[in-house]
Amino acid sequence: MDHGGLAHALTACGRDGFTGELRLPGSPGGAFHLRDGLVVAAESPGAPGAEALLPRSGRIDGEQWAGLVRESAQRWPAAGLIAHGCAGAATPP
């Protein structure tokens, strides 16, 4: 997907209030995670995700992360992270 295609896809996701994952094919590829049309996370092979950054920060260890993922049955256990005090809730402006 080129930059124009990505811009179009993100605009459509915002307009439609999309919640989910927009995957970017190719090399390096990656994904945007959206909630109600807003980008809440992005990942790429060149940038570490929350599963790497939070344990490095000391807020949570790898075992705790794995437990939250299992508990939530989601790759991004946002509610669990907030409930356990590992991350704060952010609200869109």
C-alpha cells in the first residue's frame, strides 16, 4: 500500500468510526489499531510494541503481560492494563 492508499484507508476508518486493526502489507508492513475511528496504537517491525515497551519500563513483567493477554483474549489487553494500574486511561481530545 502506498502513502496515498494508506491516507485514504485511514481517512475512511476515521469517517466510519472503525474499531479494529488496519494491516499494512509489504515490507516492512505493520498495523494500525483503531478505536471508534481513532488510531490508538501502531506497530511495525522497526518499532517495538507495548508488549516490549511495558516490560522494559518495569510497569509489568512478561508473565503478567501474558496473563493479561490470556485473560482478555485480545492482543492488546488495554482494559486489563488499566485495571491493574500498569497503564493509564487516555481519552481523545
